[in-house]
Amino acid sequence: MNHARAYKWATPLLLLLAVAPALSWPHRIKPAFPRPLPGEGVWHRAGPLVDGGPAVLVTTFRPTVANPSVVAYVAWFDHTRTALAYYPGASEPPNAAVRGPMMIPQDQRWRLLATFNAGFIYRQGHNGSSDNGRVNEPLSDGNATLVGYKNGTVAIVKWSGGPSPGPNVAWSRQSLAPIVWNGRLNPALNTNPNSYQWGYTLGSAGNVWRTGVGIDKRGNVIFVAAPDQTVITLAKLLQHSGAVRAMEFDINPEWHTLITYTHDHHQLTPRMVEPQPMQPATRYLVPDDRDFFAVYRRVPGPVSVPFK
């Protein structure tokens, strides 16, 4: 056997196998500062491996040189290893077809990877939603809509299907108009806090805690939470983090919530990713007033929202 020839052909394969896991990770988020802090913008795995790879990655970075104390908190969810589910809370949406447990069901906690807050309440922008083919509040044409399909893909669309979801939709949740569309900021974004077009802020402040969700070019989900943001700077954060389509989710200090989970010796341990003194890390493990999203380990079969 010609060992030199065998090595010649094997080496590229070994190199490919060595870098293959890294190729599926998103690119490091480029810091705004010429001398970034150690680990700034670098992705780190949160929670267990799924099928030999990371399902949830998190990072932080400072988005603006003008205010180095502001930190953005970012999570990335691999759409091939995760399944998202949308859950009503006790009061939102106001007319849930199935109110459900208003928290993560006990039977699903073994595969729980992350949770995050949903979007604006229904009455602010007629933000409809649905679960398992049942309409909570009617979907409004033109609204940005985070949609989970039964085949496991997740997308952000400008809704145009009427008040009810199609047969292939597992769940849907609307929240105002898109803020990033095909890689570009929505030109209608503005910083006028008194217009309330992009949410009611406490004391009519322009810069507040804001959250948003996006989809990258490979179909993975990105969630961002950051203080001292306008809707324009939030859109730029999502764009800078790799989102090609994005929408604004809930705002103000009380509501932002990004939690990851570890499973140690059959013990579920929650960790709040961003500083949130107004909510516990156990939020969503007990009934909550607001609707939210769960990120689960993917299991075989069509995606649905498990209520038990």
C-alpha cells in the first residue's frame, strides 16, 4: 500500500472533519471597539450538546463606542437541533384557544434548552397568534410574524394569509411590522417615543430595554436583549448579529427574559443570560401572565406545541 498516497488523500478529509463542527457555528460578532474585551462577541455553548453539536450559543458584545457600558446579550438557536414552541400566558394572548399550563409543561422539561419572552400584546398592533392550528387572536395581514412550521423550519414573514394559519403551521406569533427585511433596516423606523408606533415606553423614554428576534441566512433563530435601545439601534443589533429578517419583541425593564438551562444529574437548572432583577430565572417554570417561547431539543416527527 502506498502510505504517502493514502495520507495525501486522508489529510484533507481529516481537516474537514476537524473544522466541520465550527463551520455550523455563526461567525463571531465583530466588536465595535478596536480593543475588545476578552471573549467579546465570541460564541459559547449554553446547555447540553444535541446530536453531538451545540444547539444553543450565547455571547455578549458592546455595540457602541459612545456608551461602553451598554452590553447586548445574544442567543443563537440551531434550527436543525431545536424545535421552538409558543405558549400563552395567563393574560396574553387575551383569548387563547387553549390557555394551557402557562409555563413549561412538566413532561417536556427533560428536553428544555432555553426560553425567551414573546412580542407586544395583542391590542398594540393587532398582534395575532396561533397554536396547533387554533387561532388565539386573528392574524393581521402585513404584520411581522414569527412562524414555526410542522417540518421544523422557522421563518419571519409579512403575514398575508388572512386571520387563520395554514395547515402546515405549528404556531405563529405576530409583533408589529418587520424591523429588518432581507438584510436591510425598515425605512419606516423612527425614534419618536410619543408616536408609540414601536411600543409604549415608561415615561415616554426613547432608549429602553428592548428585545427582538431574527432569522439568519441559514434559517437559525437569533434573539437579542439590550438596554438603552431605540427600535433603530435594536434593528442594527440584530442585523450586526447576523439576522437577515427581524422583528421587535417586548420592551421595557420588566419584560425582557432570556433563560438557558442545564441538566445536571436529572436536575434542571435555569440561568438568566442578561441582568434582570425584576424577573426570576424560574420564570416560565411556574405560571406566568405573558406568553413566551420555549426552545426544545428536537425529537422525531412533526413539530407541534406540547401542552403536557
